Amino acid sequence: MTAQSQSQTAGARLQAGIAFVLGLAAILGALGFQYIGGLYPCVLCLTQRWPYYIGLPLVLIALLGWRRFPAQVTLALLAGAAALFAWGALIGGYHAGVEWGFFEGPQSCVGVGDAISFDALSNLETARVVPCDAIQFELFGISLAGFNALISAAVAVLLALAALVNFREART
């Protein structure tokens, strides 16, 4: 392996590491807002968490096995995680659009779905129903869904760039 190739590989690993830390901070922040801050997630919020729950372990495995795995395995892990975070960015953008009224949200999420029976209302005092079109927190005009879209996109780009370096290495 040439010095330039080693430098590129080290840079790619650093990018993947930054993506991992950024993603970990984002999901821990979301969980903190929920369990410490009292902001209850809606259905779309919970959906946006899946790329973190699946993608971050893939990135961690890629980082831990960076030199141990063949380049193709690391490539597959990084590319899969990048695709998950790209999907998460789309879901986050859609959710932000629902919050701002650009898109119609899912029927189950905006409170315009089918009526429920009175039997289902027995636990009404303890139930927390959060509509997806309600902005619970925003900073600088960006909601949590908007921040998730931006963070997921950044993580996806970092992982895609790291995967590209591994792709080049796998071809040699």
C-alpha cells in the first residue's frame, strides 16, 4: 500500500469516525429530549430513529474491523449505513415539511384518521398522543425533524465519501 493510499484510508476512517460520533450525539440528543426533556416523539420521529439504531452499529463494526476486514466488507458496511442515513434524511425532510404544512402527514399522525371507540379511551389520562404536524421544539427556525434531516444528510455524505475510498481500495 502506497503512502498516498494509506493517507486516503486514514482520512476515510476519520470521516467514518466523525460520522459515527455525529450520529451517536444526534440519537442520544433525541433520547435526551424524550426522557429528560419530556418531548414525546410522534410516529415519524420514531421512524427517523431507525437509521441510527441500525446504521450506527454497522459503522461501529466497520471502524472496529477497518484493517481486519477485506475492503469489500468495510465498503458494504459503510455503503449500507450511508443508504440508511440518506433514507433518514428524506424522512426527516418529509417530517419537517409536514410540520410546516408543505406536505400532508400520515393519517395516523395528524389526528384526522378513523374515530376510536370509547373502550380505547380507558387510559386517556396516561396516553401521550403527539401529532406529527406539531413542532415541539425549534431553534433558529429549524425543528428537531429539520435538524435530523440535516444531521442524517451530513452523516450519509461522510459515510459515502469513506465508502468511496474503500471502493477504490477494493478495486486494487
